[in-house]
Amino acid sequence: MVNSKNTPSEGPHGIDMLPEEFSRLVLESPLVLILVGPNRVVFNMPKNLICAKSSFFDKALNGASQEGVEQTITLPEDDPTIFSQLGYWMCHNQILSIPEALDVMAPAVLVQQLIHLYMMAGKYLMEGALDETYAGIIEVLYNRARFEDALTLMPASLVEQVWEASSPESQLRFLVSEYLARAFIRTGTSVGKPIEQYKGCFTAFPEFGMALVTSMVRSIRMENGIGEEAS
């Protein structure tokens, strides 16, 4: 996940840039003020860099709005802890190290933070952060944790947040339903037996139940060597 010295970094809205250009955006940029959360936690960010990484911030800070005039953006609904991780990605072109994070927090806590980071990156149109965070979630769920802990790793409250904040075509929805489907199959949960913990999810978001059953059927067919084209 770490860019080498000679590797281009992700540049303005998806255009790659060399390390020298990346350094210029950080070192030669004026700072802007980002106030995050209900307590208005202060983040001083290089303007050129944050605008290069996000068309959302580019439009806000370079327009005629109040944010553009004052060079200050207030994000009262966001979590400062998650925004600090997004800021780290913007400044270092990488998300937090999964092994190092797991040294100081439980897998369930890390999964929750990564999912919230993914949703924030999507909210502020940062595709590079989306890709890295998605890979990080998969790394924790499939390589650093056990399927037996699925109810802790992916609790109903987190599922509801994902469905509330994402579109039907969301890659994150697919990841969540696929993971839970595989976990339920590996731990002996049948397709027709809803887990008590997720009953509220099924009621509030019927599409979650449909996605889960579809994923379970697909996983069972794959484990039994039945192709998608088979009748």
C-alpha cells in the first residue's frame, strides 16, 4: 500500500503525478482550515493537496461560496478520528497499516473504522482512498479474523449504517453481504434461518435480506462447483 520513491502518486482527480509534484502540493501550498465534528476539531490541511485529492474540496475552496472566501470548511456531522485517517491518506498516499493497527485495536474496531473511512472517502469523492480502504477491509475480514467472529466484526448496527449511507450499486454493500453469507455458511447457518441479530436490518432494509440470500446461494453453488450458467 506504500508508494515507493519512484512511484507516481494519485494526482488531481485521478491524474497521476510524480513524487516531486506531490511534494510541491504539500510544501508550497497555503493551509486551509477544516473543522470536523460537533466540537469543531481543527485540521490545517495543504489546500493544493486536498483540492488535488478531492473534487468536493476543490469546488468548495476555489468557488465563490463562503467556504471559498474564508478558506474554511465545517464538517459538523463527521468523526474527527475518521477524518484524521482520511487526512493521513491525503498527505501520505496510503491508509493506516493493517498489521500496525491490529497491534493496538481489536479487529472489530478496525473493521468499523475502515468502513467509516470508506464511506467518508466516497462522500468526498476520493477514489484512491476508496480502493485502498476496500482492500484493507477485505484484508482484515478474510485474512486477519475468523468467520466465527462475524457477528462481532459485522454487527447489525454497522450493517444498517452501510445501507443507510450507500446506493444499491455500492461495492461496500456487496462486500458486506458476501462476507456475512460466507461466514454464515462456514459456521453452519442455513439460508432460510435469519440470525436474530439482523432481524431489524431485514425489516428496515428488505434489500439487505435479498442481497444476503443471493450471496449465500451464490456461495453454496460455488462451493459445490456449480457455475453461474448451470441450470
